[in-house]
Amino acid sequence: MSRPANEKLTYPPPAAEDMGLVLRRNIEAMRAQRAREEAQAGIGERIAERITAFTGSLTFVYLHVALVSAWVAVNLGFVPGVERFDPTFVILATVASVEAIFLSTFVLISQNRNAAIGEKRAALDLQINLLAEYEITQLVKMTTALAEKAGVEVERPKIDEISREVAPEAVLEELAQDEREPP
């Protein structure tokens, strides 16, 4: 069954003032954390981050296209009145190689910093997920007890399964076992 073209499939997002207080608090906590991470970055990390940001831009590409084109044009003799200074392009190759070494180092510094931040966020995410799992399990147990007290029929096998508490250590051990076994 097809829908009319003018029919909306989703609701518009809520206005910013309609956001819940908890959501607004969480957003502010994330902003504050980012600000702390930026403040903790050393001068070398900040420089590496800025260099990485610039070298990952189209401006950097355009600048290199212009510089290399000019270099090649001069050294092939296409620019009258300008003497060739690198007719074998050895200097250009050396400059490009040294630049590549430094740029890759700056990129690695930025990636290492971002990976460390990502690991912290992943650990926080895991902690929140484990807490949510525990809280949901407790809610299932409490709801089941209330339902039974009220005389509501409960599908026992399903409820027993989802009301079992999860032991993160057991899950991690099982995952590690899967990694150790050859496919």
C-alpha cells in the first residue's frame, strides 16, 4: 500500500526548550568533559591536532597542487626568466619525503590522543550499560513479583531468563574463549 507523497512519516524534533532536564544535564556534562580534555592537552598535542586538521583539508590539497605545479613548471623550463633549481626533482622528492614523515607523525599523535579519549568514553559507556542491565533486571523482578501478587499470569520461563543477573566477568571470559578458538 503506497502512501501519499505529502504524508509525513515521522514527527518533527522537539524544540530545544522541550528537552528533558536529564538530557540537558547530560549534554552539558559531555560539553564540560570535552572542555576538560582540551584543557588537559599539552602544547605538543594541540599543535599536532591543528596540523592534522589543516593537512586533512582541501586547502592543504590546493596549496600542494599549486606549489608542486609551480615547482615542476619552473624546473621543466616552462617559466621564462626563472632559472631551474631542481632539474632532477631530487630536492622536491626529499622535501616531500621529509614532509610525509612529519605529517604521519602528527597524524599518529592525534590518533593516539583520540584513541585514549575513545577508550575512556567506551569504559563509561560500558559502566552505564552494566548499571542499566542491573537496574532493568531488578525492575523485571519487582514487576514480576507485583504481577504475581496481583494474580496476573506470568510466562515463567521467559521471565526467569530475563531476570537473571548478568556477570560481566563470565561474558568477557566467554568472548575471550571465542577469540582463542580457531574458526
